[in-house]
Amino acid sequence: MSYLPLPTAVETQTTRALITALHEEIRVLELEIQSRAAKIAFIRDDIAQKESFIAPVRRLPFDVLAEIVVAAASDHATSVHALRTLSSLCKTWRDATLRTPRAWTKITFVDAFGVFDPHVARSALSSMQDVRLWFSRSGTCPVDAVFKCPGSAAAEEDEIFRIVYDNASRLRTLTIYNPFPNVDGALATKALAQPMPLLEHLGVDSYVERLDAASRGSILQCLPRLSSIALRDSLSHVPDALRGQLRDLHIAYAQPSPILDELRTVGRYPLLQSLRLTSLHHSDLPGVPVELGGLRVLYLGLNTIRSGPSFLHSIAVPKLERLAIRLDYTYISEMTKKDAASMLDSVFKLDPPLRELHLQGISLSDIELHKALCRLPLLEVLVMLETKSSDKLCDALSAPRRRGGWICPRLTHLCVGNATATRAHKHSVSRAGVEKVAHARSIAGDVATLRRVRLDTSELCYVGTAWAWDSEERGEDDSSSDSDSTSSSDVRNHDNVFESGRSPTVPLWWQVDVSPYFNFDPDT
């Protein structure tokens, strides 16, 4: 409160006029500020345009653009038609795309039988015209070619073999899949008998096995770089010279006795590193194990509960680094945990340097699983699908032992798929247990941090400073946090440890590649 005398009427009027004038001055200044701000924004836009005009990115060398094109074409998540998109952006990108032959060397053709499949349309070519276009644009570069055409017309198969004939000298990998071939035998022989000096992988067994011995010999004996072969069911028509070159052997329908007889012969497969048997049957096998000292990778698809134990007890793999075993869904309930432990012990007792273990439909007791993991100090990837386990697995992985330190200290990838709960086994691995493992290993300094974690159909991701599930809201099913949860498995457990797409695809991180479409690479 002011104690000054009250203003007169004239003073009041004069003061109000001064206040109005000051407000007007403020308004003028604000308008000037807005005008200046608009001018500043205009100048900044002008600067940005001039900077973009002289930006180094607009002067990328051609070889850098070419590498970008190759990287885009090599990304398996990218549509096969990405090259067409890049070539339509502008003249610079068109030149970079069309003048980079390496970008056109992955050729996959799938006959969709007139049925639109978005996945196939995205990952594969669907016309012979496109196939020839890709071959022509690949120049003289080595080509990886896959033709999946079950039930195709004879004319289409003939066209495939004419393409093979025209480009035989450039083929690096070749797969032609058709269980019921319709091609002219003379044309197939002529195409496959062409010199293929660069060929590393061959998967044309459905055609080769129909030829006479002389024709097969002319095809398989002149492949100096061949190191990988995919067969249907027999090794009988593979020449001895070719056996000595093989690093990767894939057999779709395997009878164990003849395979072991082949492997038992000393010096017949000196370079063999990978053996993939996607459908292994049972037979009585000799008691003396076959020593496979060079084997690094073993993938087995078991058709019966006896085929796995009998086969694994008949081989010795002291240097095994990757093991994947899938039991057919029909027999999951029949294999006991004791039998499963005995089967795996035949491998683990040799203390192999195992880095990856993938199991489906094979369950161990908590004690046996603990013992098995303690014997795998180098393990980096652990995948167990359709497994009957509990949170005791999580307890074992989330804290170091009193003696011996952490179990599997190098573990970076963990995937668990709970089997459907039964009256005999009601427990399962819970979200809370998996979160406990991930958190404990992320804050410990003497153990590897988990980079990929999956439980049933959800993946656990590190977001900010906490772990969160990506595919489901946590509040949807609170009971999923309980270790003895019996929630429905209808939407779970549809994963397959073996990649089994309808077209050649790359396995997801928890899967292994048992398809005959890709050449085996021991470095990946």
C-alpha cells in the first residue's frame, strides 16, 4: 500500500496514457521479434538447402554406393525385389544397381502353383523371365541358385536345366528340388555334366539318382571345389574321390546302418565337419563307436525314441561344437527323462567344446540337466523347445555355485519352450524365473550378459534400465509369473528347432539350418 497522496484526475488520465503507450511499444517490439524470427528461420532454411547441396553424401564414390546395394540385396529380411526399387530411385542409384553384378548373384525361384503366398513372393522369384534377368545382370560373378519346383510342368523344368547349362561355369551353389522330376533325362545329364569349376554345394539328388551309373559318374567326378552335398537317402552313388572333398553332408531320409558303415571306413571322409540327418530311423547298430574326430556340427531329426540313443551311442564326437536334436512330436511323450539323459551323456562324457545346444521334445530331470550344463563351460546358445522343466533351471543359471563359479559362463542366447502341462508334470519355466536369470547375469561382472532371451512365444528385451517382454502385455496373464502356471499352451510351442519354411529361408536365431538350400559355412 502506498501512502502517497491520491492522484488528481489529470494525473490519473496522464498515467493511463503513459501505460497505453508502453503497451503499444511492447506490441511493436513483439512484432519486430516475430519478423526477425521469421527471417532467421528463412535464413536457416536457406543454409540447410545450401549445406545439402554441397553435402559429402551427394558425392559418394560409386564403389561405396555399390557396397550399399550389395548389402541391401544380401539382407535376408529385404524383399528380393529391392534391387528393382533401388534402380528406380534416380539415375545415380540406377547406375549403381545395374552396374554391380555382385548384387544379383543370389537367385531363388519358387513355383507357387498359382497360389499367392506373401512370404514366397517376397523372398523368391516366380518366373523364368526374372531368373534369366538376374543371371544376365550378375555378369561373370559366381552365382548361388535355388530352384524349388515340386509338381512343375516338364516345360518349366526343361527351362531350368537350360539355364543351368548356359551358366554352369559360374554356379557356386546349385539346388533343384522336385521329388517327382518331369525333366527330359538327356537334357538333365547334359546340363549337369557341364564343367562346374566353382561349384561348392550341390543338391540335385532327385535327378541324379534316376540316372545310370555312367551318367552319375560323369556328373559327380568333375567338381573340384565341391564341399557340400544334399542327398535324399543314400550315399551309394557318390564317387570315392568326391567323398574325400566333403565338409558338409545332408541326408533327408537316413538309415543309420549304411551311414555308419560309410563313416567307419578310415580315410573316406577325412574333411567332414557337418552331418545333418533330418529324418533318422532306427536300426540295430554295432557296439563299437565310430570315431568322428573332425565333426563339428551334428543335427539329428529323430523319427522314433530309439533312433537317437542308438545312433549317438554308436559315434564318438570329441570335437563337437554344435548339436541339435529334434524328436518327432508323435514320440515326445514316450521318451523318458532317463533315456534322454543317457542319450546325451554319450556325447557329454567326452567333454566336447560344445558352443550350441538345441533340443526339441527332449526333457531331462532337474538334476540331470544341472549335471549336463555343468559339463558345458563353453556353451553360448541353449535352446530347449517342448521341454518339461521348471524354474530350478533358472535358479541354476542365475547365481554362481559355491565351488566352480557360474554354470555356462559364456551363455548369451537362451530359448525355452514349455511343453504342454500334464498330470505328471505341472511345472514350467516362468517369466519371473527367466527375468531373474537375465537380471542376475546383466549385473554380474564375471559372466557374459544374455543378448537374446525367449520364453515360449515372447522375447525378453532390455529397455532402458529394465527388462520387458516384447510380444505380450505383462498384465494379460498374471498367472504366467508363477512357476507352476498351467495356462493354455494353444498359442505356444509352435516353434521348430529346425527351420522348415515353405521356401528357402534363413533360420531364426533359435533355429538351425537343416535345409539343403545353403552351403555350409563353419564360420557362421
